[in-house]
Amino acid sequence: MAEPHFERHVFICVNRREPGNPKGSCAEKGSEAVRDEFKRLLHERGIKGRIRANAAGCLDQCSRGVSVVVYPEQVWYGRVAVGDVSEIVERHIFGGVPVERLRMK
């Protein structure tokens, strides 16, 4: 069986900590909805096998969550909301240009 190869791989942190944890978590900031929107938009584009969006455990960027990282470029996004996903998909995933206003600095 051939090893899977994706043009881009999007990881969305869906880590959930106990309520009141001082670090917070991406899940409490809406990451599951962000993940679902990535999956929905990519599915609509019919790119199965080329680009993949996956739920990820903790990406160790809790204070900047919802955290998303796109490989192979290793572009990190922070404070991503559902309304930002279409811009990331269009400009970065398909256009190759990262969305600077959302990049972690």
C-alpha cells in the first residue's frame, strides 16, 4: 500500500481541559466548530486525497487558541474563528498565500 501524500495538511487543536484551568483550551474557544468548517469547505471543493484537515491534540499554544497549523509550510494561525476559515482555505490552502492577520508572531 502506498504511503499517503497530501499537498497540505491542516491540524486544528481540539484539546479540552477541565473548566477553570488557567491555560484554557482551544475547545472552549470553539475549535470543534472551526474544525468542522475546515472539513466542510474542503469537502465542498472535492479535494479528498490532496488536502486533509485533522483534529489535533494540544499544540501547546493555548493562550493563542483556537490554534491551527498548516503543513508543509509550518504556518501557525492563532485566535481562528469559524468566520476566518474560508479566508484561510481560499487564500492559503488554494492560493498559497498565508493569511498574515491571523499568523502567530
